[in-house]
Amino acid sequence: MESKMSGEKPELTKRESQVAELIAWGASKKEVPDLLRKLYGGRAISVHTVENTLRGIYAKIHLNKATELSVWWFCRHCGVDSSLSPFNRLKEAAIAVAFLIILLPQTLNADLSAIRPARIRTVRIERVQTRKD
């Protein structure tokens, strides 16, 4: 899947790719330093460094959340068709909202009778009995 803002595929550094993979597979930010050391070796990094690395990743691929990163990573690395991505559904949702904005004012009357039922007035009938004398 390509980044949302541009047509080019963002290039992540080796470390960014490793962090993105671990986050995509569900690791927490606190687990990433230990997993990096166990899986890839190298020197230890702090949770703060993981957070900074994630900020860089999000900036490069124009995303904001770990769930969005997971979708991006699996679409890019596991052959998942990008048409299944929730980002494509955002376009469909925007079109639906536009139609609602266009159609909603036409369905409502000025007095909002479409959403508020008219008040039913009850009429009180009194019976008058006349005496026959």
C-alpha cells in the first residue's frame, strides 16, 4: 500500500522497518527494545528511542496510529491487496457524508416537522343533559 499523501512508497531505515514490523505484529512500545535485541541483536535502545522512531515512521508514511501502521505493514509485506485497506473505505464514507449534507436539508421542513411530530390537540366534549319536565 502506498502512503496516503503521495504516490511514492516511503523508504524506512533498517531499524524503522524492524520497529514497524514488531508494532504491526502487536508488540507494545515497552516490549520492542527487548524484542529488537533478541531478534536482531545490536545495542539496547530505550522505550523513548522506540517512541521517537515511531514518530519518524508515522511522519514518513503519513499515519497516526499503531493500527494504521499494522494495516500499512501487512498490505506492503504480506501481499494483502491494498483495496482491502480501511483507507479506501474512508473515501466511500466521505461520499456518503456529502450525500447526507446535500439531501438532509431538503428532507427537513423549516419547522422541523420531519423530525418532530405535530402536536395532537385533544378536544374536550361536554355533554349537556336537558331535563324534560
